[in-house]
Amino acid sequence: MEENMKLATVEDTVEYHLFLIPDEPRDPEKHKEILQKYIERIMTHFAPMLVPYIWQNQPFNLKYKPGKGDVPAHMFGMTKFGDNIEDEWFIVYVVKQITKEFPELVARIEDNDGEFLLIEAADFLPKWLDPDNSANRVFFHQGELCIIPAPRKPGAVSWLPSTPPTIPQALNIISTHPEKILASDSIQAAVNRRIRGYPEKIQASLHRAHCFLPAGIVAVLKQRPRLVAAGVQAFYLRDPIDLRACRIFKTFLPETRIMASVSFTKCLYAQLVQQKFVPDRRSGYKMPPPSHPQYRAHELGMKLAHGFEILCSKCSPHFSDSKKSVMTTSPLWAGFLESLKKNDYFKGLIEGSAQYQARLEMAKNYFQLSVNRPESSLALSPGEEILTLLQNTPFDIEELKKEEANLPPEDDDQWLDLSPDQLDQLLQEAAGKKEAEPISKKEEQNYDLTQVSESMKAFISKVSTHKGAELPREPSEAPITFDADSFLNYFDKILGPRPHESDSDDLDDEDFECLDSDDDLDLKTQGTGEEASLKGTLNDLKSYMAQMDQELANTSIGKSFTTQKQMEPLSQTTSNNSDEEDSGAGGSVMTPVDVDLNLVSNILESYSSQAGLAGPASNLLQSMGVQLPDNTDHRPTRLWPPHHD
């Protein structure tokens, strides 16, 4: 039995704010008038790109928002993008372009997750920047991403507040020091990678398919192509109550079906295709066998017809006429239409022609949704809009049937069935990584396993906290952060009062190389007494570790590791055996463990056990930029621990 429980969805929403700088005191009414003119200019300028766009839920829109508290009056928009994350990144592109086209504007954008631009560039953020202090720091200005820095010490930089700035403070900083707040190239690149390809990418995100649809839906989609999204969502989120309206169709009768070409976004198309659904027998929507060459077109049309019928069933056919006249009575429409003509929106089409009228209808719809959005009580629901179009747009079924012979070809939907390699490639591209080139036979034979051990050493030397571990970025990066005072305090708690200075050998200079600090802490400037205290604590720890190693050496755990002696030439075995007996008796000499060999052996064994699939070893190595060759030896191997006779 078909399960028709409505899917629970999170209302994924993106908000965007556009401020005018410099933020000088203005008369509120005059400031409102200025901002409303900016809204008209922006929406007109970007109309050629925004009008034909098919949104998942809500379109890009702007309206005047009065000042409140520390936030001055500005232009504001909010869009629910639902399951199609590309809508959100397209809005980022639009907002970025707005600040480039209108350099006197500053924009900030956030979604349910907060500063999602920082999340996208998380691998490249400065260490001081975190969710607790990121408020009002991230803006677009003149087409560039800006991050207002925080001073190292309060008052160190006169124009930087020690706490997260208010909006007026941020606007003042941007207008007076624009060159000092630009985000780093790596952060800019991370964000630009997600919006690369627009506006050409809009067409690439569409999928054209043939659908066997009732003629009324075909006529509606000719006038309002964007309504396909509402129809898909109504079907995709249907519940048993919705389907009651589809037992017997009243608006879109199955006997009026014709073949038509419909443009979806890839997200909408995937939602429609992937759901399994069997229509009610009483509906009249009979399906051909799956082997039929046009089965997919019949299936898509049937599902879309159910969505449109659900939309229309939720509104009264006699809804208020006041809703229909909202747009035509707006004083902004005449000016908006004139601006469209000046921006060559109609591409030289003859006024009154079919193509001109089609673009005019799209412009009216765009104006109503994005420029002159009415109050929610007056806004047309998708169902009311469909019924209005059916009442006001006569269509001839026979004329529509004639168009069946000249339909454009369908797009290939093989992108729905990605192979594992293609999926990996997409994930790498999304993460900004270049696709790894396959390792040649010669490279396999000469593969240097020291890459594995060196990468792991670099990883271990990085900072690890309750927030996670940092992966090494560049080999030339400075060593880890170290706080000598905290280090001593921790070991005082663990080891107790420190005994008298140990007689163990002095540490080499290399032992202190890892103690450099990102916070410009220079150990050489510390007093000699503090250095001696630190060295003594480290020597004590070294002594404890040596005693533990001595105790574990002859246990099964100690013998499970490969030591450097086991890797020496066989010719030295005899002399080594005698030495081992002496060391075992005296207990003073230990054979060091070959750390690199044990590390590589364990990683290779883990990698081999993955059998070519994703796993902890390959994931960790790939995150550090290490690519191992494929395992061509499929025999079971035992790399570690070694066998003992």
C-alpha cells in the first residue's frame, strides 16, 4: 500500500540585508524613498537573470525594512530555498553582484546555520574567528568578501572595537578602511568556488523532459513556467488528506492529456522521478506498461497532474477579486515596465507579438513576487494563481496537440545514476580539491611510503581540542601553538611536586622546535629559571616514559611491535643475539621500536582491509593529500603484528 505520510521538512531559509553607506543621519521618510528607489533599480537591473529562474520555494525579493534599535533602515529579503541548496548560492551570487554594481551598498547574508559563508571557508579562517565573535563581521562590499578583524588587544587598533561590532560600527569601518578588511585570497576562493559559473550555470541546472499532461497544465506552464515547482512540491509533500482530491479529478481531467515539454530544475526532476506512486483507480490516470517507450513521460505527467490538482483543491474557485487586482493598481508597475524596456528586456520583440506577451507575463509575475510583494492576506496562493490563469487564458487543445510533433528533445537523465567514481569526483569538486590523477605503473613500483609516515607525523603535531583535530595544510606551516605556563601547570597536577633535577642527558635543541607559538610566544625571551623548570619537567617525563618502556619491553605488547633490530641484516643476527641477552640481563639497554615501520604497516593493513571502499585509512590519508596506489595483491596479508614462532 502506498504510504502517503507527509514528509517532515525543515524550512531552510536565507536572509539578506543591503545597507547604504555612509550611514549618515537622514530624514526617515526621505531615507525610505531613497531605499525604495534602490529596490526598483536593483530588481530592474537583474530582471533578465531573475525573471526566468525557477525557484524551489520562494524567489529572490527585496523590501524596505525600517530601522530598529542599532540596526538602521535598509533593504531586506528572505527566501525559503527548501531542498535546493543551489537557490541559496545563486542568491549569494546575486547579492555579491549587487554590491559590485552599486558600490555604495554593503550586504550581509546568513541562513539557518548562521554565517554559512564562514562555514564554507572553515578550513581557511583565522584562528581567532569562531561563532561566538563572528556577529556583524562578514559583509560583501564592491563585489568582495570582507571580514572585519578583531584587535589582538583591546584598544590596540583605534578603529577596531574589542567586541563584535554593531551594524553602524561595521558600516563605518567598511566605508573608512575598505582595503584593510578584505578576506584572504583562500577564503575568497572558497566562497567564489561555490558561485563559479553563474549566470551561465542557471541553464545547466535545468532539465527538460517530456510529460503527458492535461492541456490545462500545459497552458498554465506556458504562462508561468515557475509554477512547476509548486506542482512538484505539492505532490512530493502530499498526505492522505491531499490525495482525497485526486480520487476523482475535477480541474485537470485525464482525457485532455497531451504530450508537452516541461523544464524542471534538476532538484525538482529528481524529486518527481524518485518517488514511487500508483494513482487511484477512480482517478482515470491509467498507466502503460513499464516497457512502453513513453512510460516515463506518462509517469511524470501523472505525478505532476496530481500535484496541480492538490494545489487547486486547497482554494475556493470564488476567491476575492481584490487579490487579482493588486499588481495592476500598483503605482510602481508603470515605472518598472519602462525600466525593463530601457534595459532591453524584450530583446527587440514586436509589442503585441506572442513572444512579447510571454515575456510581459513573466515580468508581471516577477514584479508581483519580488518587487511589489503584497501582504500575505492579499497574496495569491499557487492554486489561486493557477485557477486565475485558467479563467483568463483561453487555450485550444487541438492547437496544443499540433505542437506535439515539434517538441524539443529531452535531456539525458543519466546524472541521476552516478557511479561511485563520479560521486567521488563531485564531492572532490565541491570540496575544492582537484581530481587525483591515477598512479602509473612506474609510480606504483617506486612509491615512497615515507609520505605516509611524514604526513602522519605532521598530523600528530597539530592542535587537537574538544572541537576536533586540525589537518596539516601546508608543509611550510609553523609548528603548533604552545603555552609554556599551561604546560607546566598540567604536569604539576599530573606528576605532583617535582623532584630534584634528574641526571638524564640534556635534551637536544630539536626537542624544543615544536614549542613555537602562533601567538608570537618566544621561549628565548623567558627567564633562565623558567627554562630550567620546563627542561626539568620534560626530563622527568622522559624518565617516566623510559621506565614504562623498560617494563613493557618483555611483555606480549612490547614484542608485538617491530623494532629496529629486527630489520637489520641477517649477518648481524649472532652478535645481536648476544647483545640482547646482555641487555636482558642488565635491563639497561633497549632496542628502539621502529615507529615509522609500525605506523606504515598498520595503515597499509587497514587500507587493504577496505577492499577498495571508503574507510578510515583512505579518508585520513586523502585528507592529508596522500594517495596510495590500488592494492593489486588480493591475497590475505598480515602486516602487523609479526608472527612469532
